[in-house]
Amino acid sequence: MGMEGNGTLEIDGVILLPEKAIIIDDTAIISDLHLGIEQSMPGSVPRLQIREIVEMAEKIFDYGIETLIVNGDMKHEFSQNMPYEWDDVRYFVERMLEIGKLRVVRGNHDNYLATILAKYGIELERRIELADWTIVHGHEEVEGKKLVIGHEHPSIRLRSGYSSYTYPCFLRCSNEREVLVLPAFSPMLKGSDVLSTFEFLSPILNSFSSAAIEVYAIEDGIYEMGDLKKLREIIEMR
Amino acid sequence: MRQKGIVQGKEYEDSEIEKLLHPLLREWFKSKFTSFTPPQKYAIYEAFKGNNILISSPTGSGKTLAAFLTTLNMLIDLASKNELEDRVYTLYVSPLKALNNDIRKNLEEPLEEIYELAERKGIKLQPIRIGVRTGDTEQKERQQQTRKPPHIFITTPETLSIILVSPKLSRSLTRIKFLIIDEIHAVAENKRGTHLSLSVERLQRIQEGKMVRIGLSATIHPLEEVAKFLVGFENGRERDCIIADVSFSKPIDIKVISPVEDFFRESSESISEKLYETLADLIKSSKTTLIFTNTRSATERVVYNLRKRLGKDFPIRAHHSSLSKNVRLEVEDELKNGKLRCVVSSTSLELGIDIGYIDLVVLLGSPKSINRALQRIGRSGHKLHEVSVGRVVVVDQDDLVECTVLTNEALNRRLDRIKIPQKPLDVLCQHIVGMAIEKKWSVDEALKLIRSSYPYRNLTKDEFISVLKYLAGHSDFEKKRVYGKIWFDESEEVFGRRGKLLRPIYYLNVGTIPDEVAIKVITKEGKRVGKVEEEFAERLVRGDVFVLAGRTFRFLRSKGMNIIVEEVEGEKPTVPSWFSEQLPLSYDLALRIQRFRREMEEILNSELLEFEDAVYYLRKNYNLERSSAEAIVRYFREQNLFSFIPTDKRFLIENFQDEGSECYVFHSLIGRRANSAISRVVAFRAGMLKNCSVKIAINDNGFMLKLPYRKRLSKEEIIELLSPENFVDHLVRALDRTEILRRRFRHVAVRSLMVLRNYLGREKSVWRQQLNADSLLRLIKKNFGNDFPVLKETYREIMEDSMDLENAVDFLNRLRQMEIRLARTPYPSPFALNIFVLGEEDVVLMEDRKKIIRSLYEKITRLIELRAEALADSK
């Protein structure tokens, strides 16, 4: 098993992309866009990520897919009723609909999103069945043997000299169940370092031992880092 | 006759001053004192005449009364006529919260005595109120102050900026007669002072009459610049100010002591043994000794070792800013009451808290600046005409040379020049928000006010507008307003506040000192071992080894706001001590040491002079003991024999191999701040030239580059690397992805109110919980470029405040007139030794993110293959 020329990696019919997405059949799945996170920060962070998010999402369509699924937490938070808070969501949806189909799974941050999506004829779905996979956000336990979830924002943090670097990653967890965890699509989120954080946010992941979790780090391509247990050991060895 | 600009003051006769005083005050004064002290002779008369004045004089010289006597006179006069109103007449601002209560006491005592005197004479006086307001003042007292404002109001810079937007209290601040700013020297050089200078100009705006400014400062140079900082500008011209320079009136006795005769022939154990012996002897021979170390950790270490020698009951204690407030107060009290024989402090006792009788100050290691040396030594011999006695105990050969030059300069009163930060945009952000809360502004009106503050005198309109646009949220790529703190109409050029939340946001986030969230460090057994800064915790990766309170720990995992560790002995830390407390050597002093080196070289190379002559020369001209003079001559002679002596006329670069890598030591004696800038640029260029990563080590005396095996630099290449051309551009590129950039960016982002540390009473760490600081930095660069105010200020702060860009470039320009000498040596020369043993402190990376993950990936693949082979073999 190894990386393809374009940096992608295929496991069991699922293609992992360096664009922080996976492809199943003719559909790509991304998760945790957290649009509008800048505006919901208590400060004056300017609008920063929308352009990069749209560019990255457009690149995913270049792989020849027809549908893009956003697997939850498309919008960061809806606390204030500021009209321009919706700008990022509208902008993203409109750009995607120009190229292909868009489906959206509800996440824990997605209050009030249904209204705005309805205007574009898009339903805010609880879960989506695709091939033999169930696509859910992952903030609550669900039934299903094969799941694709988000919510966790997995990443790994490495040191080189006196600097440390964070790489988003996919997790592939398997026991009697199989769970594929997507990294956060938003470039602004810190991510949760699976090497040094031992508890998962998603209740779905609690049944997996670290030896049952495979790590796939993302940089210019997908790097297969082996299982989490061994990876933690190797990193301690230096 | 009208005086002009900044002028030197003069001493007035006692009789001239007495004539001005109210009879009650005159009588009280004469019953207490025989004469006015020098600062009083300079200041009181001028303040009476309504002239701004800057007083520079040592502690214990009656400075407080010099500043306040005019106020007391005015208030007593009004009180006797029953004309005292409910408003603030005098506002006193000090950066030291601890000093505020002392000042109140020092004013209440004379007032009590004067009231007694008045009562005996049957004169009725209205009560004069004194109020203190800081962040610690209770709600009840605050309300009282708002209802009935104190006549003398004592506060801190931060509280002043909050009072300015308080709708009620600010109304009693519109007819201030005297504004007294204490300890100016402690703030002029940092952003707290910049912040204060803008607050003062905002206060000036709401004045209905003349507000006389009185500044108090310790020894500092040049006073003209501090005076300008105090009074600011009006209509583009600096306001008038009189300088009362009485800083030289206190005699000093200062001497260098070397604990050993030859630092190279003694082991480090025996040096440290003799060092503590020397300290113990000094302590025993005097009544009360104050020892200054340069770091907090050294303070504890010295107390621990001295207790071992002097007995555990010997009255000696530590005093530094990491100790709790109660402990510090306890130590101060014991000191004042004469219960202690010795106190060991880092910087916390440098400033003006009254510490009672000290007869000896010991400086352990170079204080790195002449001003600081004088300030510290001035803490002994509290009375004005008493001699201040200081002993500088040196810790190694370079320290000995440095302190020899330093004491000589201090005796000759050649001071370092201060450096006032120029127009920091983050501090400006806070004030623009504060101003917007006060009222609606036109751009020109606001700019005029801001430019009247000395640090902002050169602020351009473009810079100002870019900050307004950032705060208004115009920086959005679609030119839409996003989440502005203020509104700004660009075509009409007016701005004002937006939203009701702005006032509480301002209250909770004003200030310039980055207060960090502390993360608890816990062992896996659940034992608490201490705290680290949040930023530090955030950069830890699995497997990292770091030092905390002298012990070594391995980072295992994070859990909520805690980190879990295990203690490991003898492992090399993988995380640098970024948060180095090291004081940098001042550039001016560095240049004098360069000259001293030449002086030594000339003596050593003169055929007529021998070893003894050189020793005699040093003893005579530098007031050294025989052993110290011999140690210096030997040190220079060895360097001279081994390689060359670097001087102000010769720039020496030494090259040698260490474990295969090529080491280049650059003997640029210009202080670590300037060295830090040059070393990064040179390392960056060397990395580009040789296509490799370059490790660097920096100290005050120079810097070292470490290149991989066989990456050798020729002399021509080195000269090329030292070119002043494109220096700033290369420095910006060398800073990419460094910890210093990340760290300073976070601080500036908080100070610019981009990321709030406190939002509506909830202190939550946005950084730790959500934000990826690296991406934030990257996206800001990508979307708005390096001129975005928050980023622009980050680079300015790093290059101008943390590093010394100006002098770095100055040095490189001077290289053209210098001899540049490259010496290839078999091992580090005596002068190179201290830089060499530092080890690498930072690295200018040429490799990118890809390389790091790839090398780990390859390691894993190799391990998997090995295991597979092992498995196959066992079958």
C-alpha cells in the first residue's frame, strides 16, 4: 500500500485526499468547516478563512466527484443576529452549487442552519447512507457498523529542533465496528493532538484501544503512520 | 520672560521658596527640616510658577515632598479659606502598585501634623482627602471616590486609562492643577509607558485650565528625551519643561571583586565554592546587605547556598516577583524593622519601595547596564549624603572584563541612553477604542491628540487610518464590515463607538502586560509539581523533556487545563528555555568594552611593557584589586597568543570543527539584542548559500553559527553574509516559523484587542481551546500582507524592542572601516568559550514541514520492515 502520484491513498475503496476529504464512489466528504469562526471570536479577528475553504473545496471537485457532503459543523456558532454572519455560509453554498451537488449533515454547531439551506433546496440531514457507510457528525452515539464521522478534529504535533508542527490527520478505527474520522476542514482550528490527548470528544470512539486506531497524517500527501499505540512509542524513542 | 522648550533648571535659595509657602506649611516645614534638599530647591519654586518639571534624583533625597509640597500648599491655602471643592486637584500616577499606599502614608503624616498645628493656632481647615485607586480597590471605596472625589488622587497607569472613560469620575478630573508621574524611568522604555503617555494626552484634552506636569525619575539618560516624553507636544512643538538634574549628588563607592584569581584553572565547583565564600564574608562584614542577582531562579539558589554557609538561623531571605504578595510584604517589613542581615533579590527591590537601612549592595554578575548598576547601588546608604557602597562579584572571565569597564563608566557617570518604543500600533488600538467610548471624533482631531504624545509624534495619517480600518473591521476582503469595535466613515473621516459592549470590553482588556494563563503540571501519580505558561504548554509535543524549577520532566499528555508529566533524570531538555530572563547588555556599554579590548591589546603588543606593567595599568586606571587585574591580563594574553583580540577596530571571526560540524564564532561585542538580529540574518543567508539549516547561539559578546559537516564558508562569503543590504527583508524571512514570532504575535494580537483575553467577565483562553495561532498568522499574511497593523507591530516589536535593529545595522555599516579577520583555530579560543558552551539556542530552518513528517514516516517504515524481517527470521 502506498501513496498515489497525486498524493492520495486508497484503503478498502475509500480514497483519502490531501485536501482533507475522502471519496466514496462519486461523493466526497468533508467535515467541520466552522464558517464564521472569526466573527464569533470575542475580538476583532478579520474574515480570514472563507476564500481558502472555497478554493480547497473546489479542488476536490477536480477529482471528478458529483456530490460534496459536509459532515457537520458547517457553521461555527450562531449567537448573535448579525446579518453578515450568514455571508460565509451563503457564499460557500452558492459556489458549491455552481459546480455540483451539496448535501449537509447536521452537527452540534449547526443550529438555525436548516432555514438558510432550505432557501437553496438543501435538506439538513441527520445521517446519510452511502454505499455500506453511514455518514454522521459523531457528537452522539449512533447505530451502524461502518461510520464516517467528524467532530474530533484529529491532528498530530511533532517537534523539529525548537519548533513544533501540527498536521491534521485521518483516523481509521476498527474492532467489530469500523469508524473513519475526518480532520477539520477549517484551517483556523487548532485540532486535537491525538498523540498527547488520551480522551476523545466523540462517544463513538471510546470503545477503541490505541492499537486499534490507524493514523494517516496529511501534508503534501497522505502519510501512513501506523497505529496510534506504536506511533506514541516511536515518538517517545526519538 | 518666557522660557523655551526643554531647559536646565536652577537651584533656588531657601528664602525664595519659603516666601511662597503658606504660613502654616512654612512653620511645619521649619519644625521638621533645617533646609530644603537639592531636588526640593530645584522643583518647588518652578511648580509654584506653573512650570512643568522633570526631577531626576536618587531615592531618599526628598523627591516626594519636592513633588507634593506645592500641592500641599495649594490645598492648605484653599482649606483655610474654606474654598476646597469636591474635585481632584492633584493626580499622582505610579507604575508600582506597592508604592501607592506608601505615598498615601507619606502624605497623611505631614497633613496630620499640620492639622494639629492649625488646631493649636485656632485655624480652621477643611479636611483634605487622599484616595488610592488601583485594580485592587474595593467597589465600596470606588463608589465613594466617585461621589466625593479625593483632592489628591493616587493611581496606576492602567487604572488611569479606565477612569478616563468613566462617565462620572472623569468629570472631576477636568481641572487638575498638578499631574505627578513617579518612576518614569521604569516605564519610558516599555509599552506601559507608551500607554501612559497616551492616557496623559487624553487627560490633557479634557482640562479646562493648565495642568502642570511633574515627573520623578531615577538616574537616566538623556534627561531631555525623558522630559519630552513627560510633557509631550502641543501644535507640533514640544511643551516647555524644566529639568532638575540632581542625580549626581549622591557619592558612590563601587568596586569589582573576583572570587578567584584565574577562572580557567579552577573547576566550576571550586569557583562556585569561592563565590559563596566571598558573598558570606561580605555579608558578615556589614550590617544589612542587599544582593542583586539577574534572575529569579538565581535568587533562590543564592539564598539556599548562603544558608548552608551562614547557618539556617541566619536572617537572610529572598525577595522576587514570583513570590506571593504576602511573602514579599513580610520580607519588606522585616527589612524595614532591621530584622534581616541580608536580602537577595532579582529586580523586585530595584524600584522605589522604602526598604530602610542598607549599608552594602552586592551585585552578583554584571547588571548589564550602567543605569541599572547605579540604580541598584543607590539602594544603599539611604540618606542623601551618605556614600552608596556597591560591590560587583563576578562569575566568570567575561563577566570580570564587563564589570571592570562597567564600574569605571559608572564612576565616571557615563550613562546608557534610554530607548523609548516608537509608535506601537497595538497600544494605539486600545486608546482608539477608549477615545471612541468618550465621543465621536474626526480623524484629524484624533490624530492631533495622538501625535501630542511623544512616542507617537511621527505617526502618519496612513498608519492611523490603517488602524482605524482594522478596528472597524474594514479589513475584510469583500470590503464589508465584519465585527468592528468602532465605526469608521472613511469618506467623511469620522469614527466613534459601536455597540454597548465596547465599554466593558475596554475595562477588562486594557493594559500592556501579557498576563498568561497558567497550566498546572501534574505527575502521572497525581502530584502537582508547578505551573507553566499556557503558550509553553501548547507547544509541547509528546516525548518533550523540559526543566521546571530545577527538575527535568517528560511531557506525557494534556488533560483539560493540566499537563501530565513524569520526572526523568539526566535527560537533555528538548525544549529551549525561550522565556530566558537574561538581561541584555546595553549597546553603549558594549562599545566601551570593545574599546577596552583595544586598550588591552595595545598594552600587550607594546614591546616596552611587561605583564606587571599591564597589571599596574589596570589597577591604577580601573581601580582593580591585584587578583582581578592579573586575571584580566592573563585572559587577554592567552587570547592574543591563541588567535587575535577582537576590538573596536577589528572584527574577529573564528572557525573550528566540533563533532563534525563547522562552528563560526563572530566576536561582535554589541549586546545580545543586536547580536540576535545579526545572527539570524547571517544564519538565514548562510542557509540559503549552503542550502542547509543553521544553528545559532547568541550572547552579549557575539554569536556562533553551526553548519553541517563540510559546509565551509570562505572569508569572501562571510563578508557577503554581513552586508547591511536587504537586512530587514532577510530578518523578516529568518523570523518565519520561529517561536519568537509566534510568541510576540500572540501578545500583540491580545494587546490589539484582536483576540480578547477577557470577554464579559469570562476569562477563557481562545488560543488553547480553539485557535491555531500558526494558521491565524499565515492567513493574515496571505490575505492582508505584513502591513496589517497587528502583524506590522509584531515585527516592529521583535526588531526594535526585543532585538536592536538600529544598532545591528549601525554595526554592520561600521564594519567597512574595520579590519575583518577570519581565524581558523583547532578548538574554541578563550574568548569564544562562553559562546561555544551555550550550545545552540535556535535554528534558522531551511527545511519545510514536508521534510519533518517525511522523516518520521521513513523511520516508521524502516521499523516495520525490521520487524517483518525479524518475524521472518524467527520462523
